[in-house]
Amino acid sequence: MDETNFDWDDLRLFLAVGREGGLGPASESTGKSPPTLGRRMLALERRLGLELFERLPRGYELTDQGRDLLNKVTAIENRIAPLTDAEKLRRPVVKVSAGQWVTDLLCKKAADLVGGTSVLLRFIAADHVLDIGRREAVIGIRNRRPDQIGLAGRRIGRVQFAVYAVDSHVVTWARVIGTTPSARWLGEKIGGSPAIEVTNSRNALDLALAGAARAVLPTFVGDVQKGLQQVAPPIEVLEHEQWLVTHDEDRSLPEVRHMIERIYAVLRAAAK
């Protein structure tokens, strides 16, 4: 490809859409609106006579022709990067997706995760699973081995859950309204027992610390809380594996490889 025949800005936008996997995420990093990006990508495809993207309901997925162009444009980017101040100042973004409790733990260790790097770390706390294949996240913390083609996984350990309270005399439950396994388990268990309902798992911990309720918590959370104690054995049916997941094409990037190692160290220390 002769890059002198193209507007570099079009290629830069193509890189953003291709790497982020959609117009919305690319809009955040480029400052262009999704409709503008959509028009620019369509114009680029027509100019090249190539089909670069498969347009799906949840994002843009590169075709074989798109991946080939991405590799070529990345090579151009690497050659011209030292010549442009904007590229020299670019901070690689690493998006980390996990549930609320793991995100809280990683936030507490954020200084250790980013120390000595130029990485812009972005935490995405979500109970639903983000699609790493479409680059909704770069690194995901999951409760099972990845089975999607193109994803790589590294087993961290096991996560246990138990019931915590200031003492065993507390009978009111802190019930989290949600669809997580622990929320479903508690919803089935408590029946007509007294309960206080919350929509955020962090508030269940707050209620337990205040002595107002007992809460189901991961042991890596509950065991380190001053004033709380396990008031029942770990709940076997909620125990699960923990996996660190990323895309095969991303895990060799320096900033991603670096973050994988540091996140693994933090979570491995907390896992059983």
C-alpha cells in the first residue's frame, strides 16, 4: 500500500475502529462522533474497493481484508510515530473488566499496577461479561476458562464465598438484587427471613460492617474486614475458578503483557 495516496487521518480513524471493535469505543479515543466515524469508514472502503468490516449489532468486526490492512497501517504507524509529537505522547489504554469485588481489589492496588508505566488503566466494573473478542475490554477476570476462539486464558485460583456478620446473633440478611450466582443463591435461601435489600454489593458489606445484617461475601473481601467474622462455613456451591482472559492478538503487546503479570500477582495472592 502506498501511504502517500491516503489521508493519514482516515487511516488513524481506521486503526481506532479496528482496535476498539466499534464506533462507540473509537469515538471516545478519537473525539469523532459515531456517525462521522461510520461515514469515514464507508468512504475508506469505497476508495480502496475493500470490505474492511463486518457490521454487527454489537460492533464492527474486521474482515480478513480489514485485518490485512490493520497490519499494514500498524507498520506505517510504527515508522512515523517517532516523527509526531501526538503519537509520542499517546498513552496506551488497557481496559480491565471484572465484577464489583475484584474491581474494588484492583483499585486498591492501582498504584502497584501502573507504577513505572505510561499505561492509562481503565476499570470496568460489570456483573455481565464484556466481549473481549470485540475489544469491549482488553483484559477480563472471569469465573471459567475461555472457550471462544481467539481468546487466551490463565488460571488464577479459586474464589470462595461465605456468610459474614459482626456476630452470629445478627439474623437480618443483606440481600443484593441482581443476577449473580451469590444473589440468586441468597434469594432462594432466605425465604421469609428478615432482609434489607440493596442494588449494589458494596452496600451489603456496609450493612454487615454496621452490624445491621449478615452478608454473603467473597472470602478475599470478608476475611480482611475488621469487625466481621464468618458465621457459617464457606458455601460450596458458590466456589468457582478464576481466570484472567485476553485476546490472543493483544496479550503480546508490552502494555498488556505488563498489566497481565501485575494483575495476576494481585489476584493470585488473594485467591485460594
